[in-house]
Amino acid sequence: MKGRDNFTKRKIGIIYSSVDGQTLKICQELNRVFDKNEIETELFSIDSFYADLSEFHTLLIGASIRYGKHNKNVSEFVLNNKEYLNGIRTAFFSVNLVARNEDKNSPDTNPYLIKFLKKTDWNPDFIDVFAGKLDYKSYSFLDRLLIKLIIKLTDGPTKSKKPIEFTDWKRVEAFGLSIYEDYLNSKDSNS
């Protein structure tokens, strides 16, 4: 398996692209899962990633959707580093409001995740999709109108004075634990 000979690189790198903060919040929760299990991590915004990729045993990337697209910096990062990424353990998750719907909340059914992986021709070892947060009060006037239109078209709530968090935190934790278990297995196979 790829990355099995790289266990001397003990860290898990977590890179995020977040528009409204929910993807960062998910990455922080994953970071807590790893920290609780005594795995060293580093957390970076895609816009300020500076580390040497060779420092990491596993690289996890989380990216949100805005108006149907992931941040172009995420796609460019994957495309520019795909050869290296294919040689280590990797994980990717997408955060979008469409994933609040049962028929679009898996890697096999979420159109944004499918499109991203096809566009980048990247096959991470761990893939998931999580529903985000809807917070009309935090959006600019134009964003609020456009997001309400999109939500209305997908039969979602168009009126709410309070933020609505659709993220399934147990699922986020399970995603982190599956990466952690793989990390432990790679340690055991290199002992």
C-alpha cells in the first residue's frame, strides 16, 4: 500500500478551504480526534500552506463549496502535487449544503465531490462529504439572495433567524477514526 514505507513521517497534515468557517470547524474536530489519539498534526489554510509535503505521513484536505465549485486553489494544489499525493496516504472531504439531502450525502452520490475527483483525476484513500451550515445573517445581501434561491431549488429552508448546522458530527468523528486506524496499521506494519 502506498505510504507504508513513510511511517518515519509521523504527522498528519490537514489543509482546509473554508468560505464561512464550517470546513475549518470540521478540520478542527478532526484535529481533536487525532490529538486525543496522540497523533501529531498541523492545520493549514490552503491560502497559507507552506510546509514541505515530505513531512507528512498522511495529508487530509477539506474544501467547501460556494456556488457549485470548490476553491480553485484546492484543485490547483491537487493537480500540482498529484504525483506526490499518489505516493502517500491521503484523504479528502467536501462540505456543501446539498449533502444535507440523504440522496446526495455520500461520496458516490454527491455531485460536487464526484465532479472534483473527476476534474483532478485524484483517488484519495479516504473520501467523504459532509453537510455544512446555513447562516443567512452572516451572508452579504447578494450572497443571501443567491443562496436562498439555491436552497429553495433544493427544497431547503429559506427563512431562519438562527444558523442551521447540518453537519453530522458523529460521521465526522468516524471519518477521523478511520484515518487514525489506518495510521496505526501503517505503524504496526513498519515496526
